[in-house]
Amino acid sequence: MDKNTTIAFVLIGAVLVVWLFLNAPEPTEQQGSEKDSIGLVQDTSITPDETTPTTIIPEKSLETADVEPGKTELENILTDTSDTGNTITIENDVAIIELSTRGGNIHKVFLKKFNNW
């Protein structure tokens, strides 16, 4: 490197250091007397009374719906194909568009002015 390149890098570094110093945010003082939210929750935690009645839920009421073998309940809900959906037709002077109500997919687009087959 020649002398001019070295001076250029030093000047660029000096400009960056000055720019970072001038644009740095002002430091804010932390207030040590205030507790954080976890400390407040731990201080105000309520211990349950022994006289508080508790309800016991029978195990039969916690059973889930019938699920196909090999699938979880969530997979059964997400892959339900019993609803085929309806088709909505939108028509104007230029085109006929058929949309599905299941997912909003476009099934067909027919351009009226372009019958070139």
C-alpha cells in the first residue's frame, strides 16, 4: 500500500469513530429501588387456603373424540376432507372466473374474447 491509501484508511476510521460517538444514545440511569415484574409477582403470590373447595374432574370427561388409528386428533382435524366446498362463479364482460369456497382457489378462468382453438 502506498502512503495515500494508508492515510485514506486512517481518515475513514477516524470519521467512523467520531460519527459513532456523536450518534450514540444517551445512557439512562437504572432505578434500583423498583423491582422487576417477577419480583412483584413473587411478593404478592397468594397461598391457597386449605378450606378452599376443589373440584375433581372425572377421567371420562377428559377423553377425546374418536381418532383414526395412526393419526393424532390434530392431524384428523387438519386433514378432514368431508367438506368438498362450493364453486362461486364471477362473470363480467371479459372473463368468467370460478372460485372454490375451500381455500379460495381459482378453478377456472375463461376469457370470452380469446377463443382461438
